[in-house]
Amino acid sequence: MDEKQIVYNKTHRDNHTSLLLQICRTLNLLILIFEKSNHLFNLRCQQATEDVEDSPTGGFEEGLNVYRQRDCFRNSNVTKPPN
């Protein structure tokens, strides 16, 4: 191989390596964003659950509406006001 071909191969390989690193960094960033948003969603669901469970009978409907709006209701056994 002549020197130009060696330099070309090295540059080509370095470009591929750089691109792969960028892809990996982007994927890691997306994973972190997803985990953070999922964590925040879980915190909101937990708070909504506590709001529903801790509310007196008069505040149950309000808590239940908040719970439904946060799309957590389907994962819960909260179906009727406490007695």
C-alpha cells in the first residue's frame, strides 16, 4: 500500500469511529431523557395516588380526576370513594 492509501484508510476508519461514538452518545442521552421522564411520571403517579388515598370523601372525586388525567388510574385498584 502506498502512503496515500494508508492515510485514506486511517481517515476513513477514524470517521466511522467518530460517527459510532456520536451515535452511542446520542442513544445514551435519549435513554437518560427517557429514564428521567419515566421517573417524573412515576413520581406524579405516586403523588396522585397519595392524593386519592389521603383525601376525605368530599375530595375523592377531585383526586380521582387528577389520577385519571395522569394516566395512572388504569394501573390502580382505586375504583370507588372510601367509606
